Amino acid sequence: MILTGKEDLRVQKTIEGIYRSFEQLLCEKDYEKISVTELCQRAKISKKTFYVYYTDLNDLLAEMQEQLSGAYIERVARYRLPQDAEKVIREFFLFCAEQGEAYERITCQETFQYIRGKMIRNVESGTKIDDFTSTLPGVFMSTALLEIYKYWIAGGKKESIEEIITEATALICNGLNRIKNR
């Protein structure tokens, strides 16, 4: 249930507790090993309460994906590609860095490939960059961004966010020509 802020305070606290507990569990174990029972125990709610809002964990994960992609869409909606590629790259990394470990797992682990694909499609269809992303340069950019992010996460984020933004921007905007000149 996506909160609007107009819900009863008890409903808001319940949904927030479900989300917080779900994110914690996503950080602790593989998605396939999370059960509704375990989530409910952690959120301190009954299974009946969970099922008032969600049909299953996939429903909750899909809602989380919608919220994340919606927040990113809001953030880059004013940009146009390819003109604003540098700004989109910066916003992508800043947004990702603000999301936390659960987002990192959803974005980087193969288990979440399907949900990650839905997030990408939501972003492409929800922004004015969709025409660009259906072209070869757009596919290159979106694929490169995701792979550079995954590489950064897998490497333990040794580079600062500014270093990774600078490198990603140089690689994507200037292609591989930059590497030749090193």
C-alpha cells in the first residue's frame, strides 16, 4: 500500500513497519528465504494484517520497486538525453547511494533481475528519456550505468561517490577513447 499521508496513523505505522522489516530481511537473507510469517514477526503484526495490504511478498516487492523507480523518475524528469547525460549520470549515482543496502541488493543481485528489469522499464516509460533509451546509445548508457554501479558495489565502494560519478561520466560520455589516452 503506497502511503499518501492521509491514512490513519495506525495504518501509516503498520505499513512503515512492514517496509522497514522487509528491507532488514532483504539485507540479511536471500529473498526466496523470506517468509510472510518471519516478516510479520519482525514487523510485530499478524499475518491477517499483512494480507489486508498485500497478497504476498511479491506484491510487497513490486510496490517497493514502483516507489523506488517513481522517486528516481521524479528526480530526472526535467532532463533530456543525450543533452543532459552528465546530469542524469550524476543523479543516478546520487540516488542509488541514498537508498541503502536493500536497494543495493535489489539492484545488484541476479535474484532480482526480473524486478530490476521492471524498474528500468518504469524509468524509461516514465521519463522523457524513453525515445533515447530505445536507441543503441541509450541502451549503451543505461547498461553501462547499471554495470558500473554493480561494479562499484561489488568492490566495496572503494572509490568516493564523486570519483565514480566522474569515471562513469567520462566513460559513458566520451566512450572508450579516454582509456586509450591513459
